[in-house]
Amino acid sequence: SGPTRVAFVGGGAMARAHLRALRRLGPITRVFGVYDADPGTAQEFAGLAVSRAFQSLDAMLATVRPEVVHVCTTAGNHFEPARMALETGAHLYVEKPFVEQTPEAVELLALAAEKHRLVCCGHQLLADQGVVEFPALLLAQLVAGLADQPLADLLGDRGVIPGAVGWE
């Protein structure tokens, strides 16, 4: 019981965006630990998160025992902290790109399945032209009398509404 135990690996700009999103959830989550390769960054972010900075990832994972770990390190440095977090039984939210190599992705997903953990890779598409236009395009299709058609039938072979700008 109590708030979901969250930990962060990486304390830069993306971690701050994640923290803002967590705060919108209210008291159901709490950041219990922060690790960053740069101790100053870890300390600063821990202050923002009203949390504790750790000098090693191992120490943070062992002490905090997080339920969810946000991996917000720089690109190319996601695999090892993600693997370590899964090994301790945490669910993952990994910033993009998920990992650099397909075998790394396969290994992480297999480990997550073995541990019965969830893995989410974040991709911010709110400003993507297709994402911006999709609600209006879908509404237009529904207004045109296609409301009884399954969404899959409304979408073309490539999973997009035929003729949608920005989706080709």
C-alpha cells in the first residue's frame, strides 16, 4: 500500500519532464531515489523530486526497491540500467530510443516477460503532424456516416486514414 515507489536513472531535461507528468498524478506516486552518472545532476534532480540521490545505480536499486524505474539517461545508455532495474523486479519506462541494438531489445523484453514486468518506451508525438491531425480526421470519418465501421476498416493497409496529410 502507499504511493507507487518510483526511481529515476538520469536527472536531466527528460527526467524533469517525467517528474512533471508524475506530479500531475497526485499522491499515488512518489520518487524514492535518483541516480545519475554526474553526482551534481543527481543531487539537483533529487532536490526537485524531494528525494534522495544515490552514488551508484546498484545502491539505489537495492535501497529503494522501486516498483517503476524511469530510465532517462542520454541515448545509447539505456540498456544496462534498464536490465539492472528489471533484474530487481521493477517495471520500466525507458526514454527513446529504447536501446541501440535489436539483441538488446530482445534481451530486455525477454527478461521483462520472465519477471512479469511491463516495459514502456516513451515517444513524445504530441507535435507530430499526423498525431495532431488524427482526431479531426477520425471525427470527419465518423461524421461521414462511417461510425459503425471498425477503426481497422477505416484505416488503410498501412494503418492510416487514406489521404491523411502527414501520415504518408
